[in-house]
Amino acid sequence: MNSYYLTSRSKRIYSITSLIALVVMISLFFYISRNIFCMQIYFLGLGLFSIYALFQKLKNEHVELTEKGIAYHAPGVIFETGWESIEQISNHWRYRFVHECLLVDNSRIRMRKWSFFLGGRNVPTPAFSSRKTLVPLSCFSENWRDSELGQQIKQYAPHLFEKEKSVQSA
């Protein structure tokens, strides 16, 4: 089993975008509630929680690859799926940047942990299984296709790359 954590570049991008958004939101809330002290305390607490969640994301988000499948660890969620459940590699927006992601059939995902506030073990509603889930790849390795991460995915799930070759040749 190999684990791949966020690259330094991805950590910088997530930190900068999250902190800018947080500063804007907190400033707006402080401006709106400038005469209500308890609201300011509430928004300060919300901001501190957001900073904590950001650091948890930067420290803990990773993917684990095994012969059987892939496990994705992010703050508040851990899920795993077999290689046969992955439909394709596709590009999707994530934090204002396009990332290459694995598109996974939700009906074949096994949830190991799910929580809204980083602690509970409640399972999502059945509506969750009616959509697709994305597992980002390009944030875990620069040029992931040529890295060890990409080579392992090619070894365990060659069907993903065969689909790409057939699309490119058409």
C-alpha cells in the first residue's frame, strides 16, 4: 500500500485561496455586525474553526493505492472503492483550478468515515449514491501520469488508459 499526500504547490494554493476567502467573509461579517459583540465572537469562532479545518486538510488529505483499489482520505470523509468501479479519468474544477480526477460510481463506494464536523460516523443519505464522486489526482503529484502514482494506477487499472487511447485515436 502506497500513500500520496498533497504536493507543496497544492498546499500553497489551498492555503492562499482559503485564507483569502476567510478574510473576506470575516471582514464582511464584522462590518455587518460591528455593533453586536456576541455576533463578532461567533464569527471569530467560525473563522478559527475554518483555519483548523484548513490545517487538517493540508495535513491529512491523501490517497492510498492497493492492488484491490483506492482509498481517499479528506477531512471528514474516508471512502474506498475497487479499481473496477472507476469509470474514467476526467478534468474537473477544484479550488478554482482544473484537476485531473478519477470519476467513481457512487453505488460501488464503501464509506469508512463520513462527518459534517470532522468527527461523527453518520453515513450519508441514499441520495449520495445517485451521483458520481471525484478523486483528485493532480494535487497529489506533479505530473502524476509520469510519477510513481501514475505508474501504479496504470498497473492496477489499465482500463482507464485504454479508454483514453481509444478517444484520442478517434
